[in-house]
Amino acid sequence: MYGFDHGGWMSGGGGVMMLWWLLPIALLIALVVYFVSPSAGRNPSDKTALDILKERYARGEIGKEEFDEKKRDVSN
């Protein structure tokens, strides 16, 4: 009968063989995405004082004068 035969790729050993190849491919894709992402290897807690200062300035929490003053303090 046509349409009911999967050619053996889904029966018994075929499914295992398919997983054997899909697992390493999925792992490879996950590794590439991890290393290519902009925050690869950076923990959010790894921010420097200058990073936090820039974020506060960008959010409008501090003004230009305070930003420049604190930037000088952080740089020294």
C-alpha cells in the first residue's frame, strides 16, 4: 500500500540513527549561537562601574555634569 511505508527511517533503528545525527548537529548550532551572541561569556554581574554609569546616564537618572564627574572618578 502506498503512503504507509516510511522506508524504514522511522522504524526501530532508523529513528535512533536519525537522533544520532540530529543531536550533534543541535549541539553544534547551540555552541555557535552561544559564541556568536554579543553577550557570550559575559555575566550580567560582570559589568564595570563605567558600564553602570553609562546605563544610568542613558536612562536619565543622572545629568551630563554628574556623568562627567563620576566618569573622572571611575577612571582614576
